[in-house]
Amino acid sequence: MDYDIELIRNLKNPKSKNKAFKDLLDLYQERLYWHIRKIVVTHDNANDVLQNTFIRIFNGIHDFKEKSSLHTWMYRIAYNESLRFLEKIKIKNAISIEQDNNTYIKNLAQDSFFNGNDVQLKLNEAISNLTEKQKRVFQMKYFDDLSFRDISEILNISENTLKSSYYSAVKTIEDKIVAQC
């Protein structure tokens, strides 16, 4: 935490901003990539969104009020950038949620960077059938290992609502996977 405080101070200082930003990239690039990748699915899309995310972070660091952790603030930016990207794709292609879920699984299975097995594909298929809120909460909790408090700050939803969504998602996923076996 002390390192984040120093990093924020250096990011806000014009003389040390570039070096501090490189340090920030080294620390968070991979974690944010995987957070984004779970939302936008493909490697190329994740890289595009990640680049936009870091541009927003770089340009917006002076507006960071430090009411949350740096990590949470960046995850919120990455999450919002991912949603913007998906919205552009949906509008551009005029696709429905059902089509989007089918496309998600098809793209994941064909993605050369996906090295999962059948169980991971079944898990991702079950996740793709969750409501948007359940999907995001489950991914942040299960894959990113974020606390309910952090997820609450990122999504601006109460912790109790998040817990309910998460445990409902877990039950739905379990039921779907058991039904497929």
C-alpha cells in the first residue's frame, strides 16, 4: 500500500510521471489484461481495450481522488472501457445477447491464445449464460480474486447485492456443468 502511495505521487509529478507510468505498467498490465480478456474474450480485443485503459489512466491520474485504492480505480477504468468496447461492437453489429453469448463461446474455442480444455470451455459456456451482472461479479470474484468490497467499489453496487449475485451465479454454473456431465 505504501508503494501505491509513492507511485501515485510520482504519477502526479510531471518530472517523474513517465518512469512511474512504466512502473505502473510493469505492476498491473498483466492483471488488467486478464480482467479485460474475460469481458471482451479475444486477445486482440483485450489488447485494444488495455491500451485504451492505460491511456485513460495516464491522462486521468490527476483526477484520481484516492478515495479507493489505485488497484480498484484502475479496475473500474478497465471495466468501463471493456463495457464501452462491447457496446460499440453490439451497436455496430446489431447483435442480441443470445447471439453475443454464442459468439463468445465460438470465439473462445477458436482463439489461438486459449489453451483451455473441455472443462474450461464448459465453465466459460456456463458463465456466458449468466446475466451480465452475475457474469461480471463472478469473474471478478472467482478469476480476479477481488474482495466483495473492491467489486462493490468498481461496480458501484452494495456488497450484499454482490454476494447474492455471486452465490446465485455459482449455483447456476454448478447446475449447468452437472447437467452437461
